[in-house]
Amino acid sequence: MKNFYKLISRRNLYKNARPGSRLYYAQAKSNGRSNLTYLCSIISARSTVTSADVKAVLDSLVYVLSTELASGRIVELGEFGNFRVTIGSIGTETPEAFTKACLRRPKIIFHPGKELRDLLKTLRFERYPTPGK
């Protein structure tokens, strides 16, 4: 299956770049979306459970992920991968100068399992055809 990229013009962020200069960067182009209903029907077709059962399990997974991540745990889902919460902050010169206001918004990080990481090694990209060219 083909994967495409398109070129996007963005401000040049390199050191010593001319003011106002721009560069082109590749950006992955999606090929549509797969929603939860569609995924549940595919999983149901590959197993002995109904689509409603799959949806119920996935709803429960979201609930459990939320409570476990809120408790400060890393959630490991076997071959699928794991989820964890990270935060960042601005730096201060002394520990005393650091306050909660220095913290940045937390993020949820997903680290894929081996099978998903191996998929990335086999992906091939082509430039998305520009209309009219």
C-alpha cells in the first residue's frame, strides 16, 4: 500500500538563516480515516466476539488508561505498546525559584511495541501528485 507525502513551506529555523527565508519540508499525507465503528467491525470479523463487545472492551480500556495514568503509572499493553505521562518546564537558576507556574502542560506519550515499530521500517513513501501537473 502506498503512503504519500506533500511538501509544506515553513519558516527557516536554522541558525544564521536570512530573516523571512523559507524551506520546504515533507509532511505525511493521510489516506482517509478509520473510525471506531469501522475498527470494531473489522476486529469482530476476525474473532468470535461481536462488534458491540469490542466497543465495550475499548471503552473500558480508555477508562482504565485514564485512571492508571492519573495515578502516575506507566500502562503496558504487551505487543501493542505502552502509555505514560510526561511534563516539561521552563528552567530556573535555583531550586527556590522553581514554582508550579514553571510547569508546562502534561502530555500522554505512546511508545509502540515491536511489531508496530517494525512496520515503520517497511513503509515506502512517494510524493503526492500535485493536481494540474
